[in-house]
Amino acid sequence: MPQTPHIERHFTGSETVRDIVIGMSDGLTVPFALAAGLSGAVDKTSIIVTAGLAEIAAGSIAMGLGGYLAARSDAEHYQAERAREETEVREKAEVEAQEVADVFGAYGLTPEEIKPVVDAFRQRPEAWVDFMMRFELGLEKPEPRRALASALTIAAAYIVGGFIPLGPYMAMKAATALAGSVGITLFALAIFGYVKGHFTGAPPVRSALQTMLIGGLAAAAAFAIARAIS
């Protein structure tokens, strides 16, 4: 009797998706709040657009640099820990063997079942280190070009997100652009939140509402403060 093959579908969010989420979420929210805040203080479109463009430029550079440094730090940490594990496997083999046994023992394997695995690792030091990096330290080997790719992805996503709330100010006067910016940005936040929820495994509708609420509150607070001061 033919059987339907069992196919497991698990979400495995890539680092690129994570970078897009980081850049896009800040790119939508920060320029949106800035433009709304300035709208409460000034009624000159050129000032709002100029400040918005400056913020997008500075924000994308800062976010991209932050992503680059974070990825470099992860790579350096991985290399340092791997060098330490290689030394311990070479100089403290019995201690490392016991750590392997502890890992498998936590899954209910007996010493008799664990011993052949440990013996096999002794013959393959590189695989032994790989195992310890993943299952003892929980570290995955980073991609060699991860730092640069992360920086460019975050910066690009920030720029794309930043031009969405600023767009109406480039086409309308400040008095009418605020309503257009609020509408288009809240819609973009809802779409972005929905897509983010789909990729991260969270309920998409809830993610959309949360993202829209956070962006709206930030803009409302900036607008109220600027209006009160002015």
C-alpha cells in the first residue's frame, strides 16, 4: 500500500532575513517619528525633507556599521573558542571525552553506547572539535563574508524603509503630507509585520498589529513632544 512521504517543514530563518528585519523595522520607525515630530514643530517641507534625508543617511551608516561589527565580533569569538577547544582536545583529551559522554548521557545513552562514539572522535580530532563547538558551546561557524553582507543588507533595508514615511513630504506640503505619511507608513508597518511574522513563525496578524502599534506610538510621541515645545 503506497504511503505518503513524511515531509517536515520547519522555519529556519536565515541571517539575511534577520538583517532585513533589523534594518527595515528601524528604517520605517525612526524617520517616521522624526518627520512626524518635525511636522509638529515646523511647517516647512524643505526642513523636514532635509532632516529626514540626513537621518536616513546617518541611520543607515550607523546601523550597517553596527551589523558589521556584530558579525565580526561573532566570527572572532568563534575562532577564539575553537582554538581553545582544539588545545583542550589535544592536551586534555580525557576531560573532553567526559564532556562528550555528558552530552550524550543527557539524552539517556548508556556508557556502553557512548564509548564507541568517543573512540571514533579520538580518531577524528577535527570532527571532535566541531561536535564540541556545536553541542557544548552552541556555536555555529559563521560565513566568511558574513560581516560585509550583514552591513550592506541592514543599511539597504534601512534606506528602503526610511523613504516610505518621507515620500509624502517630497510630493506634498508639510500640512497635508503628515496625514499621507501616517497612512502609508502604518500600512507599510502592517505589511512588514505580517511578513516578519510569517518568516519568524509568529502569528502574522499579531505581528502586524504589534509592529504597527510600536511605530504609531513612536511617531505620536515625537509629534506631541515637538508640538508641546513649539
